[in-house]
Amino acid sequence: MRTSLLLLSILFSSIVCSQTWTSIGPYGGYFKDFTIHPTNSQIIITGSDDSGGLWKSTDGGQTWNLITGMFPNFTGWKVVFDKLNPNIIYACDLYSRYGLIKSSDGGLTWQIINSGLNTQYDKMVTGLVIANGKHDTLLICTGYEKSGTPPRPGNGVFKSVNGGLTWIASGLQGTTTPCIGSNGNGGAIFVGTRGAGLKITTDLGGTWNNHPQIPLTADITEIETDSNVVMVSAGFSGIYLSTDYGTNFTNIGLTGEFNFDINIFRKTPFVQLFSSTFSGLKKYTSQTGLWTAVSHTELNNHLVMGIASRNNDIYLSNFTNGLILKSTDAGVNWNSVTQSPKATEIGSLYIEKTNPNHIMTSLLGTYNVGGLSGKECISETTDGGVTWLRKGPIGHGGVLTKAPNSLNTFFLGVFGQGLFKTTDGFTTYSNIRTGNKLILDVIVNPSNSLEILISELDLTTNTYAILKSTNGGSSFVNTSSLITTKLEYDASNTSIVYAATFSGLYKSIDGGSTWNIYLFSGLPVSSVRPMTNHIYASLYNGVLFKINGMSSTNITGSWPNNSHITNIIEHNGKLVVGINGAEKDTTLNLIGSTFISADSGTTWANITGNMACTHIYGVHTLQAINNDLYVATYGGGVYKSIGLVLETQEMNFDDENVSVFPNPTQNQLTIEASFDLINAEIKVYNQLGEIEKYISNINSNKMNIETSSLSNGVYFIVLQNEGGQITRKIIINKLQ
């Protein structure tokens, strides 16, 4: 029977945008997982935490390329090679945007495989195992922690018997299961739980039992297996080791330490292991039965978040939003990988207007977690992003503001450490607002550089304040207890200041000494931007207003409801807004984006384009210089676009020169051009606008696309290179 299909006539330019973005750094980020190819140790894939994507190296980790650009904001929590066919790769997404993706060609193209994972909790995938001897039988675990903002509790274990095409519940539903492992020939699969010990099944999830030698209330955060050796991190209960396929476990120490990541380094002649603890990286050998610290300046008192090893090579990352570290001599010496991925999380951005090659960013999460040493939270380039230098205070960088009429005076808010000031571009700096404080925003009066306003949260007392200094930051006076996310001076009168607060838009007419409600009383305001003749302000529900006097007009664009607008700028007659979706995946299922309007908000165009990370998270993270736009993201570093586009547009090759056949098709589609394609790419979209397949770096006039994994229906093929693009509608019909 022929499948009945509704043929749609759709102009596809709403999905494909001609705005082109280039990531210019900084290098580094958070790399949760490293996975080494089973037979070629030069091939490594690393998965970056929130929104950083998957990156692949083919030269032993010296250089890296993003391989999931077709899936914006993908979080690579865990990556798994199929050892029987290493071209098959699975990647797990804890943040529930995709659930799982799969590649059958070594990472060149990917498809989403989450059918049967019906809720956001189901899609919080944290691990995957391929059942021994059953090539297409997979089990996944879900969730990481029950609490948090947002919570990520997951929903137990799911199973697939067809290589991930469909999934069914397979036990422990309602349980947070952050890790999974298989003991290979032993036939058992282990799953770690939050607070319910180590679970084990020998019938592919039919029945589950607690392992009796692991505490029944333990938090199991990591499981590593290598044939007969099974290593389990039981949170503060220590490390458990088995050398008989998990039949018997022994607690080998690190009790009282939180062991974030673990690695089996050697099995013979002695078992050697690595574990990440709050006191640094530790190494264990069964020869002595002892754990010893791995000493290195980049590791001492740092918390490691990803470890992988093969022979004498070790790769790891740590909680400093920095470069990948590699050792080639079993952990004795370490070197930073200077060409690490560009997956940094940025809190604020500064670009020198007269020299756009000079850029400074404040880096989020350069953590001093649990009292550990962090890393400098300023990253600076003077060559437009070719090289970057870490400098400034050690800590969790937030808002970065330059003082007007001064080349090298900056103010920097650091999480839990208050406010810093430098007069020499962070060669030296001083802590001018000390204590356990979070600076939400800082502004300097353009007419009087001694006058400074800050919005502050005292983390010890949980109290908010707006504070004012009239002596360059030597002292501050509390002027309000408003919960304020954004402060802005009026564009033409610096005696007037606006404050975006959780209880409305406030206004001061005396330079921030006193405050009164202006508009939107009782409503949470996320951002404000005064211009010469009007003001823009956004609410936390994603609604954007243009304000003239006391009159406000709703100019909200086509972004989703509840979008978190963090940045608003107007430049050369164009209005640009930056939207954040980071850390909002579970409750709101949002993504970030960048929108532009050339008519003050009457019409809008989404110019997010090819940004692989789209979250505009921090303060001052949208900047425009000349006709170029810079966007600092949460997980993709800084993106630069040369030349602002007023609207999306459809550019076409000559249709007569490109053939797409057969159409309808079943298992394979051919695209053939009458000319050689140079650096072309092909994207296959479903009717929801989701990318099903992506092929890049095409340098041939003919390309075959395997479509057997696609369901029956209508799809759109987009072929694009520097010469333009062409869009074709195709039909997949396997029941012809």
C-alpha cells in the first residue's frame, strides 16, 4: 500500500539564514568526556559540557574540529564507539535537548535517535553500553541529580534492540541513574544510582538487584570497565575495585573524597587507576595499594572533569574553563593543548572600538570549587583571536566593564569575591569590594569616571543591593535593596539611571542615589537599553518593549515564549537582541538565539545562522564594531559576523545545473551538479525544521546520501556553498 503524504509548499529561507559566523575563541572549555578510537589512538572525540558540542581530533589531540555543528548547543556528556564497527558512534546529551545522536560514518554525519524517549527526563541521557555480542542491543541510563537549578533527575534505564532507532523502558524508572557500564564477557551490566547504590542486571534489564558489597545508599557517579576490571566511584564512600568482572568489590580508598571522574589506566602487571578529587588528581597502583597525588601546576588543587588514556597517553580537562591537558609519559609531565576546541563559556565581552583585534572576555566557571585553586578568569587577544592569554584574578568571572575615557581601567565582578579594579588592563588589580559577593552588573558614569554603580548579591546574607561610589570605587553607599539584573545610564543625561529589577523597571534622576518605579510595576524585567529618543526593555517572559516617555509598545519578535533576553543593542540603525537558553533546558526547553530588526522592532529576522552554540548568557555579550557583530556565548566562545544582514534571503544556484534523484526515494538519494562543488555542505531537514543529516566539506560534483534511517515523509535538502544555495523538497517512501 502506498503511503499517503501531504505535500507541502514551504519557502525554506526561514530556516536557512545567510548570516555567517566564525568562532574566534578563546580556546578551551569544559570537556566532560574523552573517548579514544578502539584501533587508532590518533582519533579522539571529546564531548563538551553544556552546549559545547562534540570535537574530533585525528592527530592525537593536537588540533580539534567541531563535528556537531548541525545540532546547536549539543552537550557531549558521554561518547561511545562501537568496538565491532568504530565508524558507529553514539553521543549522550544530559541536557535533554536531543537525548541521543548516532553517527554511522565516523562522525561525518549524525542523526537523532530518541524515539520512545518521550519526556525531557527520559532524554537526560548520561551513559550508554552496547550489550556484549549483541551489536544492536543498547542500554542507556538517564539523569544526574534530583535537585539543582534546573533539576536533572532522569528516569531510569532504557533499552533498544535496533541500534537506537527505538527505545523502551527497561527498569529503575523514577530513579536517577548517572552512569552505566558492562563487564564484557562477564555478561553483567552495572548502573549507578543517586542514593540507591550499584544496580546489576544479567538479563538486559529484565531484573535489577543491588550489588551487596556496595553501600545500598551510595551515590554512584562513575563506572569504568575494561573486561575483568570494574571501577566504581561511590561518591564520598570511596572507590570500589573489582578484578573478577564485578563479582567482588573492594573499597580501595579515597573515602570522604568526592571522586568526580575515574579512569582505568593499566591492568597489567599491576592495576593502575586515576581519580579526580577535590584535592587534585590521584593515581592508584595495586602494587602498593596506595593513592598518590599527581603533581603539576595545572592539576594541583584542581578538580578534573574528564579522563581518558591509551598506552602512555592521557587526556583530561578540569574545572577552569581552559585548555585540554595531555601527558605522553603516563602522567609524569603534562602539556596544554594550545589548539584546544573553542568551547568556552563567557560572562562578559569587551572589544576596543578603535582596535577590534583587542578583545577581552571574562570566563565563567574558572572555579575554585570547594576551596580549590581556580584559574585566571580574563582571556585576552590582541590579534583578533589567533592567540589568547589568561590573566587577571583567579575565580569565576562575571561582568566586565571598561571605564570611559581610560584605555586600561576596568571593573570585574567575580563570583564569591566581589569587585576588582585594574588601571593597567589586568597586569595588576585590586579587590575593591570584598567578601562573599556576586556582582550582577557594574556601570561607570560616562561624564564622571569616579562615579560607579553596582548591583550586588551578598551570598552570605542572601541580600541584594544597588551601591554607589563617588570616589572611583574606594567606598560604596547602599542606595537600594532592589534585585537588579541590569543598570544603564540614560543616553543623553547621566543623572538619569535605569534599573531592570525583579519588581519592575526603576528610574533614578539623581545618578542612582534614590530610586522610583518607572514602568512594569511588579513584573520581573530582564534587561534595559536606553537610546537617545527611546528605551528598550525586556521582561523575563520574553516580551520586548519600546518605550517613549511613559508609553510602551510591544515589539516582541518570533522567539519562543519565556525566552530570556539578556542583551539589547542598537547600532547603525539596527536593533539586535541576544537570547539565552543555557541552564534552562529542563523547565523551559529553550535555546539561545540572536535576532535583528532594521525597523525598531516592527519586523525581525533570526540571524543565529551557523552558530553551533547559540546561548547569549552574560552581561555585555553583544557588541557591534563598525558593521561587524560579535556575540559571546555560553559554550562556544566568541562568534564574529562580518556585515549585518537585514533579513534572511534565499540565494539559488541555477536549478538546471543541479539534479536530485530519485524523488521519491527509498534508501539512497543522489545530488549531482554540472560543476565542481568547493567546500559545499548538505543539510537534510524534516518538516519541523530539525536537521536529520549533515554532510560538510564536499569537493565533488556528485554526492550520495543514505536515507534508509529516515522515516517515510517529506524532507528538504539544502545544498550550500559560497556561491549560494538551493533547496529541494524530497519524499522518502519505502513502501513503493
